[in-house]
Amino acid sequence: MTKHLLPAVLIAGLLVGCSQTSSLQQTQAPPQTTPIQTISTPIIPSPALQIPTETPKPTATPIIVPTSPPEPTPDAPIIINGRMKVKVFMIAKNDDGVKGKKIVCEGSKDSVVPVERDVEGSLKPIAAALNDLFALKSPTYSDYQNAVARSTMKVTETELVDGKVIVNLSGTPSFADACDPYRFEAQIRETVEQYGWSKNALIYVNGVRIEKVGR
């Protein structure tokens, strides 16, 4: 009987060992693996490697057309043999604006009229004309009167600033009556503004605007 039990025990022991091995294999979970993430870095193309979509058009070179030199001013004096023609202005008594521009003074009917003069040539025709006017010391000139003759005047400076003529005079103005300051201004102003480029000039007498002298 003992002989029969031994094989049975051996078989039972084998079965038990196999059962334990199987249960251990089932209880042990397989190891977990962490997936590796692949990070891809975007490739930014270099600006130097970019291919332009359009071919740039060549820049046109501007063509500069030379302009002709400006023509001389029609009313500018012309110097011939060192001499030139200018105008100085005198007073026509009681002319009432017939021969020239009427003097703006209440009770006066006088006008300011041009007289052509031959003077030494100069690149400053306004100063030349004024100096010629101031040099005439007679109170009359032909059939006209000279209201500037009583005054001692000289040209200090004539200049062109921003397209406007500026004239500075110095001296001692002298007037015979209430309208003489207007005659004085008219003779000087018309002499200054006889050229197209000298209109609306600013005239000063001893630093004072000529419109205020003697008034």
C-alpha cells in the first residue's frame, strides 16, 4: 500500500507546484513601457534662399530736360556805353490824373508823372534813379514841380528779400504844406516801383515807413 501512495503523492506535489507557478505568472503584470515622444523642429528657410515669385522691374532713370535761361525783364534798364535810361517822377500841378497817377490828398488835384533821364550805368537801377532824383535841387523841372527838392535825402541801401524790394533812405524831409508828404512819397515810390519786379516795395526813411513821414 505504501508503494501505491508514493506515486500519488509525487503526482499531487507536481500538480500543486504547477498550479502555483501558473498563478504567479498570472498575478505578475507585464512591465509598462513609456512611449517616446518625437519632437520635430520646424525648419525655417533662410531669407537668402527664398526664391522671388516675380522678377523686379528695373527703375527708370528720370530724364532731366535743361531749361532755357530766363529772358531779361522787358522793363529793366539796358546799359549802353556806360549809360542807361531811367525814370524819375515829378508833380504835375492840377493835372487831376490826366498825365499820371493822381495824388491821394484831400483838396489836391495834382498828379505824379514820369520823366526820362540818362544816368550812369549801374547794376542797382533803383538806387541810381533815386540818387538822380535827390540830386535835382530845383523846385521846378520843366513844366513840373519837384516836391522832393526841399529835402536832403540819400539812399542808404536797396535790397531784394524774398522777392520784395526794400529801400532804406536817410536824410531830412522838408514840406511846404499838408499835401507835400503825399507828393514826397508819390515821387519816391513811383521812382522805386518803375520796374515790374520792384512793385509793392517797402520804403523806409530814417527807419520809418514812408507812408508815415510828415503825417
